[in-house]
Amino acid sequence: LQIVSINTAPTSQLVTVKGIGPKMAERIVTYRIANGPFRSLKDLEKVKGIGPKTLAKLRPNLSL
């Protein structure tokens, strides 16, 4: 199981995470560019399309 960093991964790496598609990967990177690095995985909930349930599914495969 690969752990992907939400602060450094390009969209091509983010889409390798089960549950993250091309559009969501793009939104994560766009948010990161606009707002700086994520301070916690919970900050992903600020990205359109990611709520508490989605974050719970993604969390095991993500790091900061």
C-alpha cells in the first residue's frame, strides 16, 4: 500500500489513491497552490467534494 503526500504529490500520483479521481486530484493541487501546504489531513475537507466520510476512506493512504 502506497502512502501519498498531499503536500508534495502531483496529480498523477494523487490519482493512484483509491477514491481520488482526476478532478479531485486537480482540486487538491489547486487548493494547495492557492492556500499553501495542508496543515493536517482534516484540511482536505476544505476541498470541494471531500467530506468526513470521503476523508475517512482516503486517510489510510495519505500523509502530509
